[in-house]
Amino acid sequence: MTEDAPKRCRFCDAELTHIVVDLGMSPLCESYISPAQLDAMEPFYPLRVHVCERCLLVQLSEYVSPADIFTEYAYFSSYSSSWVEHARIFSERVIRRFDLRPASFVVELASNDGYLLQHFLPHGISVLGIEPAINVAAAAIGKGVPTLTEFFGVQLAAKLASQGSQADLLIANNVLAQVPNVNDFAAGMRTLLALRGVATVEFPHLERLFAETQFDTIYHEHFSYFSLLSAQRVFRAAGLAVFDVEELPTHGGSLRLYLCHQADGSKPVQPAVASLLAREASAGFDQLAPYLRFGPRVERVKRELLTFLIGAKEEGKQVAGYGAPGKGNTLLNYCGIRSDLLDYTVDRNPYKQGRFLPGTHIPIFEPSRIAETKPDYILILPWNLREEIMAQLAYVKAWGARFVVPIPKVAVL
């Protein structure tokens, strides 16, 4: 897509004319740089968020195809202990709630490294992961989780359904935002879901993104940002009904939707659905105006973070980062923060160690680097995991280091 071409809503095809926030030009947030690539040209793309006036879906234009982003991917879910535990608790709950047995069939879309499906195996339940990133899928297969390395949509769903492989439980955790063709994806879910089956979908809640100025969760890998109102519209158009919803603390505040076929009368709609829809409407998510007030708040967070980092450096302090998440790369590139303000960052993922952050070229080390250099401040880039990270780094209190969280506003802990 060129910048001069009219932009169309990926759900309802209306022309997009309203901007929620413009984060400037940014590289792909998971395109970590090897030492050999430091002098090579690095592509940057507009990071401009639109809202559709007709259906109120918040979205980015598709500048890069999913194949370019996800065929090899740097994110491995299992490196977050709290996320693996979140998956384990979920698996135990849905097994009980929907009476899943060895004869049941569970499918996860964007199954990553098997972080979730591994928990169904001890129960003797058949599983299948669908994960396009070959390097990540290999890790899942190594855990005994059968995995197809393909992108999901109607075509693959129809192929599996024709083979008798319809899902009693179909899981889509943190993938809906990463799908450029939401209509094809939702229709594929309908096709793959057994007639009496249940689908669950988790995604960061747009309400929390706005309320807590979580602009760093915006990046090219995330094509859309959902409220319950907009997600329900997408799934209703595909023939799926939301019969329950849960609010989760993960990723700064997420929703978990429970879906079934619209013709399935065995799953009554729970009161939580109407309650949350009413709350979103009360907050203005069914009107255009609130979407257009987000940009100035993002600019204020940028100024606060730069003021803090410049002040720390003027005082001769060393500031290190913890984590190399996609959200951190959006934050650092939008704010123009490079190694003059953030000396380095560390990450538990060996895939990222020894590389450099995209755009900013801040070096990534093993976590032991913090004990070796004893920084004065540690900027927690995956702020949604701050409790887990602060527990891991409890030893930094020995030299008086303090933690810094940038979102929803700069806080020194």
C-alpha cells in the first residue's frame, strides 16, 4: 500500500479518514539486528493508527505482509514464567467447564512454542497447534505438541474440517490483532469449530490501552485493536456469537471471549457480556470523539520519559533496560531513545542476546549484565510483567538500584 492510496477498513471496507495517533516512522518491532547488519539499511514504516468512522475498528494499514513478519519470529512465549502459568490455569479451567475428555480435540491458532497446548497432553487430550513461525513451531514439536507451520484462514480450516478435524475447543490467544484479514480469520474459526464446540479468543482490551496510555502496544505486527464492541461485530458477521467474556490482567488488561456458533442454543449468553458492552458504550467507545483524544496523552508520556532519562544522565547515572519486547521497541523509537540515554538492555531469550534493538541499535545482553555493571536505574520495558521482573532482580537492592516503569506514566519504584 502506498501512502497516497485511499485506506479502507479491513472489516467493513469504509474509507479511513480519522487518525487516533501518529507514532512516526518505526522499524518492525521484532526485527532484531545482528552485529553484521548494523551498517545495513534498515526499513522503517509509518506507525499511524486509524479508526473507522462506520464500525469503530482501530487499525493500522498493512505495510508488511504477515509472511514477512511471522515466518521466523523472535517471540517465544515460554520465556515468561507468568504467561506459562496463565496458560496452565486456563487449560485446567476449560477442561472442567466444558468437560473435555481424551476424545476431545483442542486446536490453538498461533500456538507459538507449545506454551499452552502442552498442558492438555497430561490429560490425554488430542491437540494441534497452528503456528507459521518455523523456528518457534520447532520448539513446540520438541515438547511433543503436534504443530502445522501454516497461516490460518478459511482455506486451511476447510482442509482440516474435510479431514474430520473440527475443534471441540478452538483457542486464539493474542493473535486476532496480528491478522490483517479479520474476516477470513473469523470465518476460518467458524469453519474449524465443531457444531457444539467453544472458541476462546484473548486480546489486549482497547479500553485499557486508552485508559492507561499503552501506546507502546501499537506496532506493525498488530494490525487491529479491539474493544468488545468491535470484536463482537467481527465475529457476528462470521456467524459466531459471544456468550461470555472475562477481564484479565495480562498484557496490561485483556479480554477473553467465549464464542460458539450462532445456531448453538446450548450456551446462553452470560450477564458479563451485556455488562461490559454497556460499560464500553458509557465510556464512549460507540462514538468517534473519544478515539480522537488519545494522541495528546501519548505525547505527554513521551515528554515525561525523556525528561526523566535526560535528568538521570545529567546526574551521571547509568540506566539499563530489562527486556527486549516488541512494545519496548515502539516506545524507544517513538521517543528517540538510543544508547546515549539507555546504555543497554537485557533479555532472557537467547535468540535476542548478542543482537541489537531495531531502529535504536541498543545492545541486548544476558540478564547477568545487570549484576556486572550495577546500573542506577532499570527501565522495565515489558511493564506488564513488572512484578515478575522485580522479583527476579531483587538482588539489585544491594547497591540501591531503582526500577522505572514508563506506562501509563513514568514511575520510579
